[in-house]
Amino acid sequence: MSDCCSVNAKSGSAPAVMACPTNGARSKRVDALTVKSLVRKLPLGMPNTQYYFCDASDCELVYFALDTEAPRFRREDLVVRVGAKETADPIPICYCFGFTRQDIWDEIGSTGKSTVGERIRAEVEAGHCACEVKNPSGKCCLGDVTRAARDGLRVVQDKTF
Ligand SMILES: [Zn+2]
């Protein structure tokens, strides 16, 4: 991604993990570009500060900053549903290629396995993903895909036995 029209916050000095001010969950750093891409309407005069992503399911807060004066963003402020915070379908897992948890579970239900992870991995290797500007975590979804597939397999097994 190019930095053509912004001066990025210096993240070098900010802690890698901060406690969410709402529920205290360990929250990892997120790139300013991710916040700017996914927040529906950015307030004017946002300070250049390090932002953090709270992925706790029981917390409405999504992004908060090292600078406590900086605006915080809640679920409804984002242009996408935050999969980690959703309990009702559709629960997005992969934001680049649009796979939901249901897609993964449906495939497991009909074929007994999930190929979503390998399909995404092939796209990632071809340079087709854009997690930085599409996924609220700013990170690759493959870990979440693996977890969703594992949960799906458990559900299918519970039904079978
Ligand atoms: Zn939180």
C-alpha cells in the first residue's frame, strides 16, 4: 500500500498490545489504513495515533487509540460486520473473498471437509488478497478460517454420533 497522501503514525514506540478500555480484552495494534478504510465516516481532525483492535465478542468497541482523546469506533461505525463480534449469521470470516462461517460449515456438511482454507491460500500466494483494507483486524483471515472449519467439523461429528 502506498503512503502517498498520509503521514502514518509512528507505531514503533506504541505497545504491541493494549487492554480494551471497555472490557479489558487484550487488543493488538491495527494499521491506521485499516481503521480509515473500514470506519464509515471518519471524524475530521483525527489525531495521528496508534489504533488497537478489540476482537472480544462481548464488547461493542472495535477500535480505540493509544491517545485516549482520539475517537473510538464501535461496531455500528464500521462498513462491515465484525465476524469476531457476531453471533448471528452471516458471520464473515474471509473479507477478501467473502466466505462466511456458514459457507465453510455448509461445505463440511455436504462433503465432510473444508477446502476454503486452501482456496484462500492460493489466492493469497497469487497476491490477490487485501486484508489490510478489508478485514477489521487488518490481518490475514486464514487462522480464523482454520478455526471455523475445526468448529464445523465438531458440529458435524456431534450430529453423526
Ligand atoms: Zn473491547
